[in-house]
Amino acid sequence: MTAKPSTIEIRRATRSDLPAIVAMLADDPLGGAREDASDRLNPAYGAAFEAINRDPNQLLAVGERDDAVVACLQISFIPGLSRLGQWRGQIESVRVDGSARGDGVGQQLFDWAITECRRRNCGLVQLTSDKSRADALRFYEQLGFVASHEGFKLSL
């Protein structure tokens, strides 16, 4: 058996990456209940991709290994008045394909994302994660993220 490559190529997502991204979003108990991983891509995903792609303060990225998408995340670059007008990088929709978990892909993805936030002059990187995702929460803490705030959501 050959060893898996240790590095991934990270790049801006293209529309052709959507099926792989949606499949990763749907591949867990939470995502399986709220995403539509049908063979025919739901048009809502295409519309969302176009809105993200048009917005200069949004970056949807994928990690590729052996010509296959194995990871994704979205960064929202948020201007703010607090902290002397500091910009923030908000990381969301982080997923690593099951075939790539434990290979250092998540670490590479976050190293890249944090570098991208620095490049965009963000003074803070933040993220949210569902409280039921114990493995993800441990991973984020290992990366140096601190659970310093309580988050709230209101479904509309």
C-alpha cells in the first residue's frame, strides 16, 4: 500500500467544485439533515456560489489532492468599528473528506486560511462550530483558537 500524499493544493473554489463541496457538507449527521446531496445539484447552491464569488469580502476555497477535492472552507472578511476598526476573518463551512481525515489536511487548510487573513490585514480570525462536533472543537483548540464567547443563532 502506498502512503497518502502529505500535502494538498489550496485554491479558490470554482463552480465545478460544487458537487464535491456539497457532498462534504452533507457527510455528517448535522449536514445530512440540512443539505441536499442529490445527484442533480440543487440550484440554490449555484446561486449561493455566484453570490460568494461576486463578493470581494468572501473566499470559498478547496483543498485538492490527486485531482480530487478533499477539503473546503469559506472565509468572510468583515470590516468593523470595534478594536480600532479591525478587520476579522470569519471561517465557516470547514470540511475535510473522510478519506483525508487524520492526514494533516485540516492543519494545512487552517494554516493557509490564517495566512490569507493576515494577507488581508485581519487582526482576528474567528469561527463558530456546533457544540455537538466534539472532534472539531478539540481540533480548533489545538490550533490555538479559544472559546472566548458564547454564540447565538436565530433561524428565520
